Amino acid sequence: MTASVPNCPNWSKSTEANYNSSSHPNYGCAVNSNMAAMIADPEDLVRGKENEKLDSSSGKAAIQAYRAKTGDQ
């Protein structure tokens, strides 16, 4: 399975001014194509990930170290 953006780019319509409040089919094409290229596991877009056991100890240690260094409470 791969993530892709079908029919993108789509230059079938003119890019001239449009006064019907409709968007051009090509808008967002680059953003969506780049996001599809960065998806590590496209299956995540379909099913999502299961909850994994979280360990907050390393995050807690990092926050404590930062606060100790800056004096923030």
C-alpha cells in the first residue's frame, strides 16, 4: 500500500478568476502530494495505531533538567 494523490496536478480547468465560490481542483495538490510522500506507513491512514504503553519518565527527566537549569517552576 502506498499513499498517493490521484489526478494531481489537475490542469483540466482554467486558473482564471472564478466568481462562483468554488476552488480550483489543483489547490492543495502540492501540500497533499508532499504529505503522501512523507507518510511512513500508509496503513496508519486507514486504521490508525493501537495504543502503546507509554513511559513518561524520560520526558519528566528532561523537563526537570530544563527547569533546574533555567530556574522555572
